[in-house]
Amino acid sequence: MSEVTKHPLEYSWNVTFWPSNEWENSKHIITISTIEDFWGTYNNLPHLTELGKVNFAFFHDGIRPIWEDEINRKGGKWIWEYPRYMRSEIDVHWLNLLLLLIGETLISESTPTICDREIFGATVHTRSAGDRMTLWTRSTDPEIQREIGKALQMKMNIQGSLFFKSHCDAIQINSSYHSSAKIVLQ
């Protein structure tokens, strides 16, 4: 029997799950280090449309998907929403975002490598009123974030608003999604 060749990813990624708004009940599912690990995991998890109110995070190994993680404190996240009528499309959009991350293909035309150095995770949140995705970044530099936002909007074909919020601001008001955003793309 021949040995199967595995194809390593540039980074290892942790998949974390938590129900509704209960981070304290989060569960690390698996660490993915190869393309084969990714597809083996993705193909064996239930689709988001089959679940109720849930959250999944896909982050570089060693970085927790919370504002308080030391690496996250100086960064922020891009946030965009999918209205309830788009629920049937959330599985495809989540897969596309994961593929952009593991393939390191979220690049901008003017700064082709900056996006991949800046990005280290994503989350998806399903709710009865609508769903939300986020892309977490290392810094809050407005120029870098605009490049990431434009690339994200183009690659994910995001309809509607896409906005960036720093974790520092989120910590101060104890909310990731409310209040004013630093950068908004239409």
C-alpha cells in the first residue's frame, strides 16, 4: 500500500464552534494543517443552513477568536451581513471565504501580499434574523484596511455594506457590531 502525499498549508488553522452567544461553551473541533485535513473536516461538518443559532471560527493556530487575545488587541475586523432571504447561500459564501484564507488568495491589485500577512481568521454567525461573517486583521491601519476591504468586497461579491471596526473600540463599548465603524465600503 502506498503512502498518501499530503499538501501542507502555509498556516495551520483551528476550527472552533460555540452555540449562540455562549463563548464560554466554545469547543475546539480540529486543527487543519493540510488541504486533505481541510476537505476531510469541511465535508464532515453539518452545513450552516442545517444548524440553528451557531458560531464557527477559523483562525491561525495559536490565536483565539476573541478580542482579548493579545494578538487581536491591536487589530480589528471586517463585518458584513446576509439578510434572512439569503440564508440558502450562506454555506457557499462561508466555503468561499475559507478557501480565500487557506489559499491565501485575498489579495489587492496594488499591494498583492499585504492582505495575507494581515489576515488571521474569520467567523460566521447564523441567526434567525440574518447571518454575519467577519474577517479578523492584525492592524487597524486605514490604508491597509481599505485595500483588504476592497479585495474582500470584490472576491466575495459582497452586496451591501462592509464595515471595519477595531477591537479596541469593541472592547470599550463591549460590542462587536454596534456603534460607528472606522471604515465603511458600499
